[in-house]
Amino acid sequence: MLERDVLETTPGVRWDDVAGLSEAKRLLEEAVVLPLWMPEYFQGIRRPWKGVLMFGPPGTGKTLLAKAVATECGTTFFNVSSATLASKWRGESERMVRCLFELARAYAPSTIFIDEIDSLCNSRGASGEHESSRRVKSELLVQIDGVNNSSTGEDGQRKIVMVLAATNFPWDIDEALRRRLEKRIYIPLPNFESRKELIKINLRTVEVASDVNIDEVARRTEGYSGDDLTNVCRDASLNGMRRKIAGKTRDEIKNMSKDEISKDPVAMCDFEEALAKVQRSVSAADIERHEKWFSEFGSA
């Protein structure tokens, strides 16, 4: 069941599919990709990091970055959430954690990506924490500690397993886990250039009118997350269809051809309407809290 739920042999996301975040890409390449390409170099004090944590506001591309890492270095990708490892049966969650790492070693080289890791490993002693949660945390810590220490393949080479984690609430993570996630990378909101790039990526499958000013759209979306920008582009791209079907009956809409519906390109007026409806989802207070945590505990 675990193998069916979490295993992705080919995530199919490349670096070019992720807009901006050049510094985060460089750091992830150094921390995760290069040790797989040059294992003989990453020995001793240069050993690969035990784990890498990506943190930042929601919708900034953390999951996409994890999939791009797995694609770029050709590893098997295990996409895990706290819900995947949760079980109402005593001892079952710990067993699933062990099974996950055993699978990762069997499919090595592999990348284990744990999304929303704060849900699985919040601070010890937190209100409402159950004994089962403590056992799961302890098992995860043990597995991360031993992830690259002992396994070798038939050729004598180490079976490399990379642990990537992501969270929108880094301040809730257990201190012991934070120490094991040795590389902690801040994934911020997209800057102006990144927003331009993301808008272009989102619009590459639709026809765009010549009056669309991407610089202007990027300027007016300061403070928007990547997901917010995608929502703006999606809403704008649907406006042509909305105009086409306005006032028509259901039967008339059903009989319309695809060309008839989509022949109008996305225009600047569509973006004006979308920007009036789609607001940013990340507050200034949230950004400030992430930056404060980064200054205290971040490593990149």
C-alpha cells in the first residue's frame, strides 16, 4: 500500500519548470544532486547532509522544487505526507516509517520528500501530543540518522537516500528533527523577475494578445505567492470562455466547438479583471515570522 501511495519513479519536473529561485536551486543542487553525481568527493567531512528542510510561506514552490531535484538527479521519488504515515492502530505508523526507508534503500538512489513535516513532527511536549506521535518522531529520527550509513549495493557502492522536507510552519518543528535537517533553505515569495518568469510559464499553453504587459502584471502582484500568480493567470485565461458562453443556454454551450470557445487570446483586460478578484494569500506578518526564523535557524 505504501509503495502504491508514495512512489513516483519519474516526477517529470525540470529546473526550467520552476520560475526563479536560482539561489534555492543552487543550494539544492549542491546539497542533493552533486553528492549523487560525485559520491567519491562527498566523503568524510564533505559527507552529504542528513536532511534538507525547505521552509517558507505557502505556495512558493517547495513541492515543485523537490520533484525537480528528483528528476534532475534521476532518483526514485517518494512523495510523503503526514496523512500517508498516520494510522489509528498502535505501532502501525512507526512500522510505516521503517517500511518507507527500507523501500527507499531498495530503490536507491532515491529521494524521500516529506511535505508538511510539522504535522508529523511538531515540538515535543506540545499541547495535545500523544504517545503515538512521540513514537513516530523517535522512529523518524532514528531512520534519518542511519539513512546513508550502512546500505551498499551489489557493486559495493553506497545506496544513497536523500531526505527532503518542507513546511510552512518551521517554528513548530521538533528541535531534534531540526538538528537532523542540517541544511535549512528559505523559499521566499517570488521577486519581480521571478514573477515575470512564472507568468510566462503559466501562459505558455495559451495564446496571448499583443497588448498583455507582463512587466505590468508582475509589478502589480508584489507580495503574491507562486500559487497566487497561477490563480491570476488561470482566472485571466478563463475570461474569454466566460464571455463566449454569456447568455447562452446549456444546449448551446454543449454544442460549441473548442475552437469557437478558445479562439480569443488572453488580453490585458482579462488580467485587469483577474487582478481585481484574486488577492494575495500571504500576510506581511507571516513573511516577517519566516524571516525571523530564518535569521535564527536558517542555513541558506
